[in-house]
Amino acid sequence: MTDPRANGMSDRLRDALLLKDGGVVSLVGAGGKTSLMFRLARELSRKGERVLTTTTTRIHAPTAEQSPASILAVTAEEILERAAPVLSRHPHITAASGLITAQGKLSGLAPDAIDRLWASGVFDWIIVEADGAAGRPLKAPAEHEPVIPSCTGWLVGMVGLRALGMPLTDQWVFRAERFSRITGLSLGLDVNAEAIAALLAHRQGIMQAAPDRCHRLAFLNQADTPDGLAGGTRICKLLELHGMGGIQRVIVGQAMAEPPVLAVCDL
């Protein structure tokens, strides 16, 4: 476990997530995907890199602070046509297929449309929210989830540490019964570090359907309290001890606070 604050290591998300040379980053799991997506996009675009944020599910329509420009179009070709003049003013764009007015949410793009957007070479980075969790800090995916574009180079599995110590119910865990089956934790018992580590490592857990050649990372979010930080550290140690899930690095952080990265653990 490395504390980037103690040894001068950069606390930037780009470094923590091992991002190099451009590519597609897909975020799955629960507990802060949207916050992390827009924070990472802001960091990358401030360096002059062209960034597209999008989803294969649904996200709340971004604020102007989160994303200075948005495009609603079904096809990759229309998005690319409309993006060209916008990118000269704003290096960060959000794209979706439409607006669900009653919910205030954007509906997602098909994975193959995102593949075509990346193949165009117009964007240096595409960041995809590839999973939905109905606002819960934890999620176990159904068989058809998550919806990950095949061009994904980095898959980030997210966990909200506020679920630690809370009962395994639908209030705290999206698809609580499936979480119970995957981790072995009985419904109603308090969620612990061992169960979260098992969810990250299990072939039907958060990293389910990961493309074969992508980098796999875990982001343990909401470590903005002493208990959250301690829980994140415990999860890191469990994953490090057992070498589970093909995860390359675990990041303990706080997507909505400073600094965003509190510790990293290479497995």
C-alpha cells in the first residue's frame, strides 16, 4: 500500500489509473461512477486533450461545470459531425442518444457506436459509464450487465465505502440477493471488507464481462472518513493477500474531495 501524499507521488487520477497515450476507460460498479467520470474528464481536458464522456446505460444530464458541451445523437457518425466545430472551443464533450425528460437523464449509446467513435481518432480519451446502480453505493451485476464497449482499454470497478457496516439490503446494495449469492454474505448481515473483496474478485462480480486485454483496476470511493479509509485499506490487503480477480491496482480515494487519491496498492 502506497500513500501518494507521503512520498511525493502525484495524486492525479491519470497517474493513479495508469492511463497512458489515450484510450477508452469504462467505469462499472457503484458508488461514484458519474463523479469520477467528470472529474477525470476535467483533469484530462485541462491538459488540452480531447475527451468524450458518455454512457451505455443512463446518467443524469451533466451540469455546465461537469461538461461544457453536450451532443444528443443516435449514431456515431452524427456525433462526429457535430463534435468537430465544438471541439475547437471545448476539448470536453458529453454525448448520448437522447434525453429522458421525465427523469432528467441521458440515454446511452450502443457499445458498437462507442467503438466507432474511438476508431475515428477524433478523441484522445473516451470515458464511459458502463453500469447503472440506482444510486446505491454497492452493486452486484445481473447476467446481462455491465455493458462494456469492446474497445475498452481500462476497466475501473467502483465500490462505495459508505456501504461498509450497513445491512445487506436493497437500500444499500443494488441487486442485494445476487450480492449475497456471489459473496456468501447472508441477507441482512452487515456488509464487510471480505464481502466487497469477494465481489471485486468473483468472475460474476463487478468485473464481469471485462474485455480480455484491458487493464483492470478497482477504485474504492468514499474514503473521506476514517472508517472509510480503514475499510478501503482492509479491502486492499485482502485482494493483495489472495491475488484475486486479475486486478492490477486498487485505488482508495474520494472522487468528490481533495485529494482524489489517498492510497494505491499494486497487486
